[in-house]
Amino acid sequence: MKKVKCLSLAITCWIIMTSCSTYVQTYTVGKGPQKNEIIRKKNHYILYGAVPIKTASPTKMADGSPDYEVIHKVSFWDTLLANFALGLYNPTTTIVVK
């Protein structure tokens, strides 16, 4: 019973810590989104984010549109996955709203 309580406490602390480490960075290009079309892509990094494996290009995601908004974020799920992988794999998400 004591092991179950200890494990429950550890999992609860882990979830609380990952929920506090999310961030969002937003910037607007041109007049901002006009059509409300959303494109999402994952960025893949290893070794605590130091080595990029595959990153999304917001310019390519906008597909030539002069007006769009870029949102780069580390979501709760990205952080949870990074913690589960012990920092060896760190995903982020890039969202372009046209």
C-alpha cells in the first residue's frame, strides 16, 4: 500500500511539473491570419533540444501567403513525452494560421 501511495505521489508531481513548463511564442507576418486556415507540424529534437532532427519551416507552411501568424509552442503533451524519454527526445509544435 505504501508503494502505491508513493507511486501516485510521484506521478502527480510529474504531471504538475510538466503542466507548468509549457510555453507559447507567437508572431504575426503581414496583416495576420485572413482565412483562419490552420496548419500544424511537429519539430523533433534530441539531447534536451540541442540537436534538431526535423524542424518545420513556417514560411513553407504558409505556402506563399503574405499574411499569417506563427505559433511555436511546447505543449503539455510535448513536455510529458520529453520527460518520459528522459530528455533524449524533445518535440515542439509549430502552428501557422493563414
